[in-house]
Amino acid sequence: MDLEFTDDQLELRDAARQVLAGACPPSLVRSLYEGTGSPEELWKVIRELDWPALGLPEEHGGLGLGFVEVGILVEELGRVAAPSPLLATVTQFAAAVRGSGSSFALGDVASGRRTGTLALADDGRWDPTRPPVRAESEGSGYRLTGRVTHVLDGDTADEVAVVVGTDRGPGVVAVPGSEVVASRQTTVDPTVPLATLEFDGVAVPTERVLLAPGAPGAADAIARIVDEATVAIVLSTVATCRAIFEATVEYAKVRHQFGRPIGSFQAVKHRLADCFLAVERAGALGWFAALTVAEDDPRRPVAVAMAKAAAADCAQLLSRDGLQLHGGIGFTWEYDLHFLLKRAVTGDLLFGGGAFHRSRVAAMLGLADDGEAQ
């Protein structure tokens, strides 16, 4: 398992960073907070660059690269708190389609003509073995009932991959966004729009069944889909935390107190060192988890849970110390730091927080009952 980027991957990272520096300045993010802007122009740039196609198979219009390359893009989007449907579409919806062994709508996803998301959470509980939406057989298809919360882009996505439960076991179906009753949730970060979805007898024809409930290996396939989506959130969150750290270091160099930069004081150095360690640890665990996904390594479940727990700890530390070390300016609306702070806090909670994933690790290592990890 090679933990170093190749030259091509480094070139992709640098190119993405350069593009986003121009296409997603802080003024764009601020306009969304103030209700005057739209992410449409950024999404147009992303489509023109074929970023949605990056990790999809060539036979479906993709570029045929892997999850590592997708992760590099996700990181760069997280660094600038970019508002974009790419995260939900590529790492959640497309992951659900590919992980189910289907090719449903992948061509439209690759071209950027169709966006999507994944519906799984039940009031903050992210357990694919007990999904909140029930599917009852109806002819050759199913009829769905239930309610899902915290769905990324849930009120704007063209397609929703829904993890459903039946008496035979879990499955995955695709539902048009227009057929779901969606309501936007009030959150601290409008660049990560979350919605609650209501399914009141929604019919799903057989051609929209991505993974038949109770099919052999369905539970394992769904677990892998959720792990892939979780790792993407980890990479995005840690990238945001790294941007907070870099901004804080720069501020500590230029902010003077008692005739010296505050970064020269030992107490500040210690806190910055703790922040650096948290970011590096979470980043290393995140990329190790990404590689277990890319290489289908059997260590994937433990690696993903450990990475998400570390990312959650990192987000909490950096959002606290990043704010405090900026002093009074950190509290001001006019200063751009709060965009990153709110993105980090949101990433901490999506797909389970630190306590949830530490409990998962304990259960997988035989140190706790499975029920304790829920």
C-alpha cells in the first residue's frame, strides 16, 4: 500500500487548487451565507473540467481513475469550503450505484447532467443495518415509507439512493428527487445543505432497484458504500481543518502583542503544535482508510471508523483553538475564518461523530457489544 502520491496525482491536486482559487473565492462562500449567491457557476466549471467523471468507468463516460483521485478533489473542495453537489453525487450516489453492481444513470452523472445523494440517517444515527425507510414488495418493485434526515443536497439532487429495510434484509433503490417530500434543515453551514426526506408510499419500479433487498452479499455491499461515503467526509473535513491551521499560523506570525508576534509565545506554540499533530494524524488515518477503500482491503471497516473518529477530534480541536488563537477577530462576521470553522463542525457530525465510531472500533475488536456502537 503506497501512501505517497504519484506525479500525476500531485499534478491533479495542484491544478484543482489553482482552479478553485479562482472559481471559489471566499466572496462566493460569503454570498451563500448572505443569501445572494449561487453555486451554479462553480458547478459549471466543475462539469467543464469533467471532475464528476473522474472516478467512473470509461464505459459509462468516466475517466477511469480511482478513489484516490476522487479523494484529492474532495480535499481541495474542503480546503475552500466549496459549495458543490460533487461530494454527494460522486462519493455517495455514484458510490451506491457502483457498489450495488448497477450502472444506473452513471453516464448522466459522469457528464454532470444528473446529481444525486444518499439517504441513510435516522435523526443522526448512521446504521446501514437498520435503515429508517421500509420497502414493501409491490409487483416487481417496491413501495417506500419512512423518513430520513441529514441528507446532503437532499432537496436539490436529481436522484436519491435510498438504503431500505425489508424482512429479508437491507437493499438500495434509486428514487427521483421530484417524488420525495424534502424540507431543508436549519444548519450552521449553508454550503453543506442538509434536508429531511419523507417517503409516503413512493413507488419504485424494478429498473430502479439498485441492490435487491436480501440479495446475497447485500449487507456487505451497503457497508462498503457507506464506508466510501464516510471516507470522503473525512478527507473533506481534515482538509478544512488544515486550512484553519494554516490560517491560524499565519495570523500568529503577524499579530503582535507586547512588541512580539503572538506565535513566539510558548503557550501559543504548544497549542499550534497540538493542532498540527491532530491534523497530520487525522490526515494519515484518512488516506489510509481511502486506500483500503480503493484496494478493497479487509481492514477497511476498522480503518474507516478510526479515520472518522480522528477527523471528529481534529474538527473539534481546530474549530476551538483556531477561533481562540485568532482572538477577537475570530468572532467577527466580516472575517472569513468562520466559513471554515462551520464546515469543520458540520463534517464532524455527518456520517457519525467521534463517539459513534470509537464504539464501532471497540465492537469490531470485540471490546463491546454491537448494540453499544449504535
